[in-house]
Amino acid sequence: MDVTFDGDRAHGGRQAREQFYDSRGYGRPSDGALELAAVEAAHLLYRGDLDAVRDTRDGARLDFEAFLALDAVSEVDFFVYKDLRDRGFYLSTLTDATDGADFVVYPRGHGPWDDEVAYRVRTVSERADVGAAAVQALARRQETGVLAVVDEESEVSYFEVAEPTVDGSTDHDLSEVSGELLADRVLVSDPPATVHQQAFYGQPLDGEGSAVQLSLVEAAYLAGEGALALTEGDRQAVVDRGRAVEGERFDRRLRVYELLRESGVVPKTGFKFGADFRTYANVESVDDLGHSEYLVRVLPADHDFEPRDLALDVRLAHGVRKEMRFALVGDDIEWLGLTRLTP
């Protein structure tokens, strides 16, 4: 069987189409013949289904090692393609996907001749950053978006990406309380039970009924809602103090905190988990408080993710029975969710 390579794609005749596309979903039919993406040709060479591919530019016959040495196919793409094929999937390459996907993966038992898609996959090396916008574009598709990360030992980790809805049912009316702005928090000396016991603001200094310390982000939100008056200063004084101790990160966290509270969700510090917030969707009383559902990391909309950090965040969230949510703050706030996936 004569399969040629033109520097971009491989080409075979009718026999190649029947053997590789019709029965096993490789490539695309082209005028009765077969057109293969470079990664597909590499996989066929690796399996021994092709002995060699003839390079039409210089006539050289290329085996698997020689073909990879041309850099015609990304080794990251190859390892993801091979892993998904080993798992029993047929998949096709994408060269012009607006969401930046590299492969479309069909449900088991289906192939490129069917109108069903299981996943749209973007491949990335553990050492290569990936922009938040690129991950969001993958999440917005109707099909399940997947980020496939290849580590230095060529193992592949899969992460399902989605645009989740983060909302809850917590809603408590608060009367105005008085507090004193300290170095990096606000102290409410005589709080009613609604502040912490019901609405879960702040942290008591010495058990229920004692003074409550509010974080700066909690205090700024309550002051903006007219539920906190400072003995000296106003809401802007709290915001200014927040910016002094955190920089522009404070403004991002405050915007996300406000959105969560307005959505019926209670955010509390996520410091112990390496996140900005942990969240509770339905708080009626601190005495009957369940586990928090999400860990939230607040990031600028143009953030570049390091795959190793993503893996750490998702693994940690899973280990403490939570899910990871990223709040991407730009002109608007958009949510991005990642979970481990086993295809």
C-alpha cells in the first residue's frame, strides 16, 4: 500500500480508505481515496499498520521514528491520540476549531460517519500555559469540553471543563451593627445573633455571643449594604485598607464576594485549601451547617493557567469532597469549572 506525505497530511488510495477509514475511523474520505492527519499517520506507523510513509518532497521512506523526527506531528498530540485510541475511542483531528480544540472524540461504538460527539479535546503539555479564554471557549460548546494534559512521563490527565451556575438559597435580613476598623479586619463588639449564627458573617472571638471579627471583604460588603457602620470611617475606608494589604486582588475578590452573596451563596475564606473562598449554598444556622460545596479561586479574565496548578487545585478540591470553581473577573464575572475525567 502506497501512502504518501506532503509535509502536512498523508494520502492513500481506495485500499487505504477501506482499510483505515471504513473499518476503523482513521482520516477522511477524499474523492474515493483517503486523507490522513499527521497524527493519524503516526499512529498507524506506530501500530505497524503502515510499514512506512513516502515523503513526496524528497522520496524518503519514513518509519515511525523518522516520521516523528520531522516534527510534522506534536508528540503531545500523539500521546493523547494514542491514549484515547487505546481506550476504545475513534477520534478525528480539528485544524480550524474556533474553540481551540485539537480532537473531536466519538462515543464508543461510533465514528466520524455518525452525527454524535462525546468530547472536544484540547491537548497541552504540563509545561505549557493555557489561557483562561481558551479554556472558556472549550467550556461553552454543547459537547463536553476536555483539557488533556500530558506530563513529562507521557501520561495523560483529563479535565472536564464547564461553565457552571453558582447559586444558593441563603437570605438573611440584618439590622445595622457598629464595628471598628483594625489593621486588616473589622471588630463588631456587640453583634446580634443574626450576624454570625444565622447569616454566617465573620468569626466569633470566643464562642457565640462574643465579639465577631469580620474580614475586610465581608466588612466592605456589609457596609455597602447599609448593615455595618464604622465608628471611624466608612465603606471606602474599608476598601482602601483592603487595597493597601492586598492590592488589586482585593477588588476582584470583593466583586466575586458580592456576586456570591447576591446569588444566595455564603463565601468564607478558602485559605486552608489554598483558595480564595469556600462556599455554602444554603445556610439557615451555623449550628446546622453542612460541608461547603465549592472551592473558589478568583482570577483576572486574562489569566494564564499552568496545568500543574490546575491539577493541584482539582485534586485538592476532590480530596476534601468539593468541586473547583474559577471566577474570572473582567468587565463581567464568568465561572469556569474543572473536574477530573476518566474517558
